[in-house]
Amino acid sequence: YGTIHFPIPIYNGDVHVTIDEKNANVLNFELLGYNQTRYKIVKLLNRNPVKVQLLYYFTNVPFCEGYYTYLWRSGQQKLLKQSKEDPIQHQLVELAPNDYIEINVTITTPNVAHNVSGFFVIETNYDFIQLPLTFRTLAGGC
């Protein structure tokens, strides 16, 4: 008798998240001075054998915004946005298997000492991703 193998693709719909190319789950901008701008890149990779739709993203943190920058599709990188002008966070994006997208998450610190915390949220048709986002401002910063 012989053995027959049937591949059974298994997926859960989750996208793999990295922050600045690290396996992290917190957007920690740490200590910054007044009126400084910093960004981190959130990369979402579809490791599933089915398409995943990115429905939207948002943040509840003042002084913070995000915008899509690059989409990697079938071995080709496509520039979506170069700047935060005219953000497209409400544009529906579909990730085929092994596609990824980068979201530039930018903060511009206030002109006061402040401890800020909240969330950066991404929703797909299968998942709700909530990344804690924090930073602290002081005169002079780091």
C-alpha cells in the first residue's frame, strides 16, 4: 500500500505584524522633546492562502496619524504615498497571499510635558488588531 498526502491549507485570517522590522506589538516612541516628529513603520504581511482585506485603521492618540506607504504585491513594490498629505487610511486594500503593506505611523509631539498613551487600530475582514501606542514629552527630550 502507498501513502497519499493531501495538502490542507490552514489559515486563521490573522496578518503578521512587525514594527520597524521587529516582531513587536507596541508602538513605543519613548521620550521625546517638544515639537519633534518621529515615525515607525507598521508592516502587515498576509501569510494566509486567501486574500485579506484591510478595512481601515485609526488611532485615538492626539498628535498621531498614519498613512499607507508601500504595498508589496507579487514580488513588486508599489509606492502608495510619499507623504502624509491627503491620507488614504479609508481606502480598502486587499492583500493576496504573501503580500504586505507598510503603514507609516507618525507623531508630532506637543509643546508641553505630557505622557501619552492610546491605541493604533487596524481592522481586516478577519481580525481586529489593537497596538498600544505610547510616548512621553519633556523640554529638551532625549
